[in-house]
Amino acid sequence: MPVMLSFSRGVLKCCNGISKFTSRLEPCVTKLGMMGLTSPHRHYVTSLNPSHGLTEEQVAIYQLATDFAVKEMLPNMAIWDEKELFPVDTMRAAAALGFGAIYASEEYGGTGLSRLDASIIFEALSKGCTSTTAYISIHNMCAWMIDHFGNSSQKEQWIPQLAAMEKFASYCLTEPGSGSDAASLSTTAKRDGSDLILNGSKAFISGGGDTDVYLVMCRTGGQGPKGISCVLVEKGTPGLSFGKKEKKVGWNSQPTRMVIFEDCRVPASNIIGSEGQGFNIAMKGLNGGRINIASCSLGAAQASIEAAVDYVKVRKQFSKPLSSFQNTQFRLAEMGTEVVASRLLVRNAAQALQDDHPDTVALCSMAKYFVTERCFQVINEALQLHGGYGYLKDYPVQQYLRDSRVHMILEGTNEVMRLLIARHILSEWK
Amino acid sequence: MKLKPEVRQDRPSTRRVQGIRGRVQLFSIKSSPFTITMSLRVLVGVKRVIDYAVKIRVRPDKLGVVTDGVKHSMNPFDEIAIEEAVRLKEKKIAKEVVAISCGPTQAQETIRTALAMGADRGIHVEIPAKEVEKLEPLHVAKIMAKLVEQEKADLVVLGKQAIDDDSNATAQMTAALLDWPQATFASKIEKTDGELQVTREVDGGLEIIKVKLPAVVSADLRLNEPRYATLPNIMKAKKKKIAKMKAADLGVDTSPHFEVLDVADPPVREAGIKVEDVDTLVTKLKDAGRI
């Protein structure tokens, strides 16, 4: 009781219009409710241990994902990176546990968990392989888009296959000529009877060429975002072809290719949602995708800081372990603080998205840019603490670094994130 | 069922002994070619122990190891035991799997893991945190025996040993208290005609024995590969029941029978020496009393 009173006393100071402090809990709860603070999540503590601040069920989920990551992914992450293998079997094994469509509803075969559950799953899996986890999160995003916006026959057809990862999905928005300026995309989809004819090309498509289902944002109407629709295209459709597999700095366990449409005929019933809704669908999908990518960066940073701590306790120079030098200690302190701050931002954004909070877009953007940037720095520092060994491919830190670098660029560059946050602050915030 | 404290001699059972060099078939065993549906109630013991990957540190008072804030998980052999029980249920040999844990409040997490793997319900015998360290295999065996009586169980599956104390005693003691046959270090369990045919891993090789039900089995490493709990099963596990009770409710006295005097790290490995030739090697080995 005393804990609750001091908490509510602090809160009451911030509440306007309260003149008298009362020891009864009820009015405090009402005021807390007005401020949107009665969510039980407020009373949990987040710390360096990712399992803290979670419900018992979430702890079990985190444990499952960590076990899977450590046993099935971690031993292979270097090989997948070096040989550029798309680990289909491992991902299907993950899907068998329910990781294929985590936040799609149970109605058609999704797992029906929350955004926060998905965030902790991706955070845990990233330790095993950040690149593969990032692809799994993209696949989840596509499954959710169909689940949320598709009609029942589309959901019936696709959700079970996507949830089990029998079929893999790709998200196609970016083009050679339109990245940040996504609304200016120029892939067209012209009506021809009951079909659409697609022409154009998409760039940097994760999974492109190896995946089976493509969610393509294309222009069915006029200029600008309102003329864009989301169309599902299956691999093997005549007129659908792929560019060469790109050679990348990281994310090597997932192929990246251009996706090319040349008079590609698709039934109009493959439009997800309604015509002209495509841009909206794409952006709504990306809100969650941004939390997922941030969670991947967070997981990689957590793995890196743990590796760095183990290393500096063992490595000795000048007859002392590195962990006894104040510089090392200060660096680890800063890294730890950044990781906890990142974790708070990501989980907060996940909860905001789950609750459909009015500030969702801004909070997801804040989480994305802050976490991807800070966690990249943490991984970079962790590599530095490893000294020369950090630069060798024998140690995983360099792979976490290379894999997490692109998180600052895709799913909306961090610059676009700043645009979105500024727009929110300058307009609706107060 | 009356509990007998004294240990009885092993019951005679049909044996086929497989040594390292080959198989000697002493008796022929008839087994039914058809799968028989049985409805066994299986009790499985799961213990919450320090996670196998954690670096163990001796406590400053040198009477134990540091457990505060240290990651704990289910004893790996108990995971194998649960997996085997769940497989028996999937083969329709067992009808219900009950996961039992004797431990502090956090033991409920361990039971939840068992429920997420497929156990139907759990029983948590609450042991106050301070007494957990002093809980002995004999106490657990008495608790298990009492629960077997209460639950009218047909089969008890335990991990062969816990990775914190390595006692390797609970299964054997439970069998003795119940006057049930025991099949320890099981690496394979098959059902034949109302009995179990168990392959045991022993120092000399593999021993295949037949035990009449009800029986106690202890799981060894190669019995199976435990499954991951799936997300839907974790969500379902939340709804499964865990009954709570104390050792005293079962009439079991948990006062310790022995006292730990000292806990120390194993001695640091010393550097070896290189010798020039085989003769010197032989001399050194003889000096050290090794040959």
C-alpha cells in the first residue's frame, strides 16, 4: 500500500485540478485512468535482463524463443552468412512453434499474440541470427497485412500457408526511383477485364526470387498515395521475373533481388483491401515492421553486450583483466544504459500499437530510429572491446554489426522517421 | 497401497543382456503385434535447477552455491521424462500426465513449462525457499509415493538425476517405498501386453528388461529429444490447473538427515610436463603409481 501511495502522490502532482491529496486509492485510479496510466504494464520494471518486466506467459515465450535461437540458429549463423543460404528448414521449424504469423488473429491460423509478444520473440531470436530473424519479421508483417485487410477467401487461402511458412512472403514497396518518396511509386496496374496488368519493377526486395507470395504496392489510380493498391502476386505468374541476387554487407541469409513485372497478369481479386487503400495498408504494416526491426537491433545489441562482458572478464592486458580498467567499465555502463533505454522505447511503442494509442505512428518512429541507431553503436563498441578478435569472423559480434547496419535504412530511413515525428510534434501533439 | 520402508530385493524379471560384443538371448519374449490402448495415469517429477549453461559460483559461506538472481530452468533429464510421458499419451498408452515439482514458489514456472510441453495438470509441493537446498531425495521419494497413492497413478517417470546434486536416488527410493519394480537409466521404453520393455544404458552396454506395471522409470539422456513448447501450447498452459500443497499435508517430514560441511571449487588443473621419450614416460607413470 505505501508503494502505491507514493507512486500516486507523484502522479497527482502532475494532475491538474487536484488540490487535495487523498489516501483512498479510487480517485487516484480514476486520475491515472484519465492519463492512460491504469495499464498494468506501467508497474513492471524493464532492465538489462530481457525477461524482466514481462508477464509469466511472456517469460515462457521469451525462454522458448531464446532456446530455439541458441540451439537451432546460433550454431549456423556464420555459415548462413558466408554461404548466403536462405535457411528454409530452420524457419519452417520456427513456424511450427507459432513464429510464422505471431500477431495475426487465430481465426485463420495465426498465433494471435500481441505486438509486445512479437517484439520479445524477435529480440530473442536475433541472438541466433539477426538477418534471419529480420526476414521472419517481414514475413510476419505480410501475414498480418493479409489477415487485417484481406477478405475471407484471401485469408482462408493464404494465412494457413504463411503461418506454417509453407509459402514465404515478400513486401514490395520500394522501387529504383522511389525509396523514401514511396508515394511516388510508378509500378502500374491497369485494369483489363477482371484482371490487372502489372508493369514496373521493385528494388531491394527481401526474399525476392526465393519467396512465393509478393505483396506489391502498385498504382491502380491517379498520382499520390490514394492511387495505390496492394496486390498479391504469386511466384510463377507469367510476367514476373527477378533481377540478380544482390551482394550485401550483411543480411546475407536472405536473398535480395529486384522484382520485375512485364505485362504480369493478375486477377483483380488479388487486391488486398480496397482499391486505393494500398498506401494505407503499406504504412500500417510498416508501423509494426518498424517495431520488429527495432527489436531485432535490440536483440543483436543484447547479444553483443553479453559477449563483450564475457570477453573483458577473461582477456588480460598489463596483467589485469580488461574489466578492471575504468575505461572499459565506463563503456559498458554507457552501452548498458543505451540498451535499457532502447528496450523501454521498443516495448512502449509495441504497447502503443497494440492499444491503438493516438501517438502510435510517432512512438513507433521514435523507437525505430533511436533503437536502430543506438544499438548499432552498442554493437560497434562491443566489437571495439573485443579488440582485434572482434574483427575476425570467428566471433559473432561482427555479424551482428553488419546485419544491424541496414536497420537504419530500411522500413523507412531514420531520416524519414524524424520527418514523421516532427510532423506529429508540430501538428497534433498538444 | 501400503508403503514399505525397507528395500526389497529386485523382482525377477525376464532379461535379455546385450553386451558390447553381441547379443545373448537368454529368454524369448512374446510381444503383441498390435498396439494396445491403455489408460495409464503418469506422474512425472520436474525439478527446478540452476541452468546448465550458468557458471556456478561457490557462496562466500562455503556451504553451497550462489542461487540468487541466477538463471534456473527445468532439469534436462526431467525434460526428457516429460517428453516421454507426453509421447506415451500421444500413443494412447497414457491417458493423463501430471507434472509434480517440490520446490519454492518459482517451481511453478517449471511446472508451466511441463504443461506447455503437454502435461495435463500440475502439482506444486511448496518448500520454503530456505529449505529447498536441504531437500533430499528421500523426502522427494516419500512425497512422490504419497502422491502416487492419492492420484492412483500407474507409472512414475523421473529424470535419472538432477544436475545440481547428481544424487541419482529419487527414482530408486520411490520404487522401494512403493514396492514397485524400477527401470532406471531408460534409453527406450516399449509397451508389451500390460508390461513395459525398457532398454537400460548400463556400464556394460544395453540391458533390456521387462517390468510389470505399475512401475517407476528413470529417464536417461538418449531416451528422446524433448520438444519445444509451441506458442499455442504456452497459451493453453496458462489455463491448466496447478494444485498447491505442502509436504506436511502429505504427512512427509522434510527435516534434513545430513549436514553439508563444506563446498569448494574443484582444484585448478595443473600444468602438464613434456617428456623426451617413451622410456621416460613409462618411468614417470610408474613413479606416479599409475601403472
